Amino acid sequence: MVATAQNLKQSMGLHIVRKDVWIPDELKFRMTSWQPKTLLGAAIKDALHFLPAEQAGELIRRVTSCVVLESSLAWVVRYLSDSPARHGGPCYQDRGIVSRRVVTTEGVTALCVAWGSAAFNMIYMGLTTVATAAANTDTAANRFDAASEIAAANYTGSVRPTCTTPQSTNTIPMVGVHTQATAGNTIESHGILDSATRAAGLLWDRHVTGTTVLAVGDGITATYTLTASSE
């Protein structure tokens, strides 16, 4: 005999499951009113629904008492119409965000020390020809040394570009513009440093950008965004 839907309902009972019924009203209010401003915060908020109420509440309390720093690097390449590095492609290539890390241990230390001074100069853009994976152990000495960074003569004015820093509420977008000056290079990584001098200074952040071949006159506009959010 084939059981009907009515028979199944009567024999098994009808169970209505309400989403997030386990969440106390006070915690539910905190979860819905919290609007994270970083990708990390958004991921944590998504995960709260899978935690016990006490643990979820403690995680919100902990993360909202922290300052979260999050970085990304957007990459725009400008080729001259007759550039040999263009290979018939477009003169303007917006590659979007090419990387989302890594803030270095050295950079964080420099930031902490800088709170007590008036001269925090992490506003210079460095470019190298080395594609070694980024890590928080990177330093200016081992990643922006004389063998890695492009020649001083290939920077306009023989110094690293100075980034503009139009600070907003919780972000510092640092825009650096580079035009290849005297010879071509294959750019593989980007850094934010505290010195305009090639192969010098402290390194705040390093990004592997993907290969960008530049001939003389070609250029890059790099927008490095540092997000500081009291979640």
C-alpha cells in the first residue's frame, strides 16, 4: 500500500524549524546591528550563525574591541601606442585588484613606533623585478635591495614615486603614479616604503602583482588601500 502525504504527516508529525531560533534576542540584535567594514569582519559575521550563543557573543565582543587593518592593491598599466611591450594590446589596462596582502611584521612594528612621532613616512611606492611570494617576513633589505628593485634612473627624478594620501573615515588610499624613465623593466612586485631612495628604508607592505612589462614612457597607476576599522 502506497502511503499518502496525509498519512505521512499523521505518522511522522509536522515539524516547523525556525532559522536561528537558538539565538537569544539580545545577541540577535547585536548580530543584525553590527555592520562590518572589512572582508574579515564580514566572514566572521557569516560564521556567527554556526556557533553556540555564548561563543558567538564572545566573538562579537572580542572583534568589535579590535582595530582591523586590511590591504589591497589595484593595478593600472598605461602603454605608449608604439611601446614594444604592448604586443598589440590595449594602451590602457585596468587589471583591478591584483592582491590583498601581505602587511609585514616590519611594517606593523614601524607603525606602532610611529604613533609617538610626527614623521611616519610610509608614502613611497617601490617596484621590483622579483616575483617571490609575499610574506610578513619580507623587509626592505631582502625584497627591495639593489639586486631586486628597478634602477633609480628608471624612476622619474631617480626616486620612488610619492603617493598621494587622501585619507577618509577609515581608509588610507595611497595612489602612486610611475612612468618608466630610461630603460624597460619587467615589474613583478610593489611595495610601500618610508624612503624615496631606492634600496633604502623600511617596508610596510609588499604585493606580487603579476608580470607587467614596461618600456620607456609606459606607466603604472597603483592604488594601495589600507583599511583601518574599529569593527
